Amino acid sequence: MKKNTLIISIILLAIIGCQKSTGIKEGRKDIDRKVDSVLNLMTLEEKIGQMNQYNGFWDVTGPVPSDGDAAKKYEHLRKGLVGSMLNVRGVANVKKVQKIAVEESRLGIPLIIGFDVIHGYETQSPIPIAESASWDLEAIKKSAAMAAKEAAAAGINWTFAPMVDISRDPRWGRVMEGAGEDTFLGSKIAVARVKGFQGEDLSSPATLAACAKHFAAYGFAESGKDYNTVDVGTSTLYNTILPPFKAAKDADVKTFMNAFNELNGIPATGNAFLQREILKGRWNFKGFVVSDWGSIMEMMAHGYVKDKKDAADLAVKAGSDMDMESYAYINELAELVNDGSVKESLIDDAVRRILKVKFELGLFEDPYKYCNEEREKSVIGSKEIQEAALDIAKKSIVLLKNENKVLPLKKSGQKIALIGGLAADKNSPLGSWRLAAKDNSAISVLEGMQKYKENELIYAEGASVAVGATNFINEVQVNLTDTSKFNKAIEAAKKSDVVVMVLGEVGFQSGEARSSTSLDLPGIQQELLEAVYQVNKNIVLVLNNGRPLTINWAEMNIPAIVEAWQLGSQTGNAVAQVLYGDYNPSGKLPMTFPRSVGQIPIYYNYKNTGRPGPKKEVFWSHYQDETNKPLYPFGYGLSYTTFSYNDIQVSTQGKNVKVIVNVTNTGEVEGKEVVQLYIRDMIASVTRPVKELKGFELITLKPKETKTVTFTLTEKELGFFNNTGAFIVEPGEFKVFVGGSSDTSLETSFDFL
Ligand code: NOJ
């Protein structure tokens, strides 16, 4: 049969299966029928082809294997031996490969096109850790929806996001890509992002299939070194690491990505306990699992398998359905099936999962659904997308310090010096996952501030952060010596009323493979800060960075500090609006800021230990040269107004516990506050942390206004996982804390019966 005739018959089968569908259950059965009808037509080679994902020929987001030549990839596309491509973007490019797959291969099965749409496609919204600081789930969802809309208009239909890895280690550069250190917040954000990307209708040309990654425990790499060994106990695995993945699964995320790391001696990619027992077993996940880039073959380097054949064998048995850039499945699986080592039913299971997502995306109905040039032109960079990026950028900013009301800045009659290597930078605000963004396309802080014309603005760079060009693939060279521009900056500071200094990390200093042993301001920026401080102490420090930094000196000496992360395309506008008070900052830290690297891992929900303190003698859990306290705790962030918390009350009604608190705006301007609720389970069969976030609400209060906030705690919030992974709820005493940060002391308690 000719291929075109065949594809028509596939589609016909699909449509026949579709006709009488009623309700979700029926719809699912329909898709299962369609999947089976396609599967029945496939040869073993074609099935394995569906499990094969190739990198495209334009962008590279990992080390390229030597056998990755383009000619072979085109040939495989023609033979129906490719199920997916990543890093092919733009309608024209996607159409080109899709056309080969659909019109030249025997069965014409469409490709699923993956891309790292992490916080935007061409338009970047804030990096994920920044967005998480908004604690605004609606805004986060909208941001993901906008990213999906833009990426889908460029031919993409699958994003490798959200990264839901919890991490307590800011040395790990990928904390920029996650939701921070907390499981409760991280789970809520995981759901918001999945729903944002996937929308209500996955087959719409404005949504993408999402991917919860990296399964699992990638954020717990020893010493914060990327790709490093992970060794965590069951309590941490079940209570801290897995819940955001489970939340993503429950939100119907279509795919998972496994991880580069080993977990307790077994590489995640070959880990049947994680993928078969937990994900596809206990959780009944019906989507598919893609490997991380080359992670199947990397099991050789782990010392877990001897060759690629062994790697393919173990990976498929462990539940990895699609091979990203290892060339292991395409080269080895057929032989493994033929010699009886791998059952064909395992292959069928993987292919079913992959085809199912393709059907759900509507690719069989119209493989060019995401390839409309008109849409591409009108959607990418549109006003709607830019506005949403600005909205979440403002919401992501965290005010860390504001002494003497230095902020907000007066709008007129001021001489302002704007100093710092990042002040005029139009590239760094885009972050490191900004593959499809145009270089230097962000609005810089300088440009944002220039819009406030009634002040005099003097810009002086002071010191560049990096030397030479920076990119995704190569190490950033930090400026360690060139102080030649210091003097100009010092002169500008001398004659100014206020100095705004924009310091921190360039975009490629955080992200994948960007681990650091120092969290100080990189290079000579601290020196510059202190030199400027000598001549003008009225400084606003604006931080641009992808991870918590150790800024103790600044905290002690600089009157105002603003955490502005890498806020994406609209950075300058967002920062300027906050500095001038047109937006009252409301962000709260999703990750603890340490005082020193030696405190890491430092996180708010630590365990009490058998020797808590402080004590007079030395015999308690502490450091002799540093306090146990962080520089800024999880959940912390100020506003241009102040809030007071009063009248905490708790009442139990059966298995529900109600916690009520009054929150008042005690300042002069309207403001938003993230009201946070923490619990402590005092005695448990597996010890519990001293505090655990279990609720939060974002409220807006006018000056002097009071609102009553009510939280309801159920068994879901009060229980925990024991060391077998069973969720249990134990009666006993609980403390409850409410406030504007994890450091709150307003507390009460109740007995749960
Ligand atoms: C490796 C990264 O770990 C993963 O998160 C990403 O999605 C893939 N590369 C594809 O670029």
C-alpha cells in the first residue's frame, strides 16, 4: 500500500473510533482504540523509531554524540525511525521535518516536537525561581499559558517543563529553574505550570504537552555539583522530593523526564523502582517518560552497564519510554527483542504511551496544526504576551531591605547614579534557558529607569561582570581584574542623591552545569560596591541573579536591597516600576538565603535534632563560627507598607482544623501580602520538621484595612509519608504558626484526635 493511502486509512480508523464518544472515559477509550489501530500496523523497527528522539540541527542543549550527523537523521525520518525531535523551532523548520515524517515515511506518523520552553519562548518571563517568589498561582499559570501560546505558534507542541525538583542547595545552578526549597509551594506551582502549559484542551494550537522533570531527586546532587551522585533516605524521598511530581501527575501532566543522577546507587534512567514501581505502578501514570539528554548511554559512565546494548536493555525495562540523544534504542532495541532479552510487549507499552500523547495533541488529526505562518507572525512577541511578562515580572520582585525609606525613589528633582555591570545589560535578564529569545532583547534597567524623565540619571558601568561573550554551552569568564571603569562610577556616585547599583550574575552563570562554590557577588562587584559606598551611602542594591547569594556585607551596610532575579524580556520596566513605587513589591523568597556557603544545605523546614539550642555549653547542634540563622529566611519579603498579624484562633471540626487570623495593613499605602501558615507535628513515628508550610493566601489590603484569613487543615496537610511510602495521619499535638515569613512567631496549637 502507498504511504499516503495508508495514512488516510489510519486517520479513518481514528475518526471511526471517535464518532460516538461521550464523556472523558469514552474519550479515553477512543484514543486507546486509535492507538491500537496504529500500533497494529507497525513493524518492530517502526515501533522502536517512535521511542527515538533526535536533536535538531540548530540548537544544542547538551553534548552532541559523535554519531549525531544530520544525514542519518534525515534518513531515519524518512524510514519512520524517529518519534520526536527537540530543538527544531520555527514553523518553516518544524514543517520541514514534519513533512518528511508524515509524507515520506511508510506510516506517516507525525513527530512530537519538544523544546525547553522553560519561562517563555521568544518572549521571556522571569526565570522560574523568580516567578515562584510571586506566590501568585494564577499569574504563574498565565505565564506558562503565554509561553505555551508563543511556542506553539512556532511549531512546538511539547515543553520540557516544569522542572519540579526541590533543592536546598543554591550552589546548584539549576535552582533558577525550579520553585525553590519547599514541597508544599513547589507542588502548588507544579500544578499551576502544568495547567498553564496544557490548558483545558491539549489539542488546541495554543497549548503544549508538559513534562515533569527530572524524575527523581536531581535537586539533591551532593555538594550542589550538577549531575552529581544523590544519596537520600526514604523520608526525604517520599516527603520532600516526590510530592511535586505526584501533584504534576494528578494535574494530568502528559510526560515525565527522568534524570542524569543516580539515586542511592541506581541511575534514575535505569531505575525501575522510580519509574515502574512508583510512577507507573503506585501512581498509575499513563503518559510517557523521556530520558534526559544522553542519560541512557551515560549509565555506562556511571559504572552501571557495560555498553549501549546493556544500557538500552536496562532503561527500557526500568520504564524509560523515549531515548533522547543516546542512540541506544534505535541501535540496540531490535536486537534485544529479537534475542528475547526484551519482550515486545514492553516496546508496545512504550509506543502506546507515546502515540496516545500524539493523539491527544491532535497531531494525527492535523500534523501541521502547530505550523501556521500567520499565527506565528501574529502571536510571537504580541502585546498580550509582553504584558503578561511584565505583570509577572513585577510580582516576582522581593524587597529584602528598605531602611530610612530610601525606596520608593522620588519621581522628580533627584540626581540618580545608575551603576553596575548588569544595569544596561539587555541579555542577562533573559536567563540561561532563553534559546529562542533574540540576543539583547530584554529591556534593561537603564532603559526602564530612563522612562522616568523628571530625574537626572547618570549611568556608569563601573565593572563588567563577565569578560567576552557568554552562551549556553561554554563556561562564563568572570571579570576578576579590570577595575578601569571604577573611577567614572565613583564620580557619578559622588554627585548623586541616590545610587542604584545593579549587580549579580550574568544570565549564563546560573542554570544547567553552572554550579558554584562561592555565592558572593561574582568577580570584582563587591569591591565596586564598597568603593561606591565610600563616597555615597545612599545606595539601592538591585540584585540580578538566578540563585540565593551570600550578601552579608550588603545586608549590614546598604540601606535598600531589591531581589530582582532575572526577570525576562520586561526586566527594566518591572524594576523601574518597583523602584519608583508604581508597583508595591509583594514577592517572598521561595528559597533561604544563607549567610555562608558552609551553612548549606540550609532550609526552613529542618529537623529539631536531639540537641537543639541555643545552650550555654557547646553540646548542641550549631557552628562555632557562624549562627544557625540564614541571612533571609524562606517566605521572607517586605513591602512599602507594613502588616500586623493578630487574633490567631484555631478550632477543630471533626477531621478538619480551621485556623483564623486577622491581618492589618498598618502602613500608608495599599499592599499585597502572602499570608503563610506553617504547622509542626510535635511527636510522630517518623520525626517531622520544626515548621512545614501548609497553606498560603495572597491578599490585598488598603491602608488600615483588616482582613480575616481562614485556612482549613485536613488529613492531607496533617499527615506524612512513612518509610515505606505509605501516607499516614497520626493523632497528637500540632503547633500552628501564621505570618508573613517562615520566621513568624505568632503561634497556637491544637490536638488532632
Ligand atoms: C538536559 C536538561 O537536563 C533537561 O532539563 C533538558 O530538558 C534537556 N537537556 C533538553 O534540552
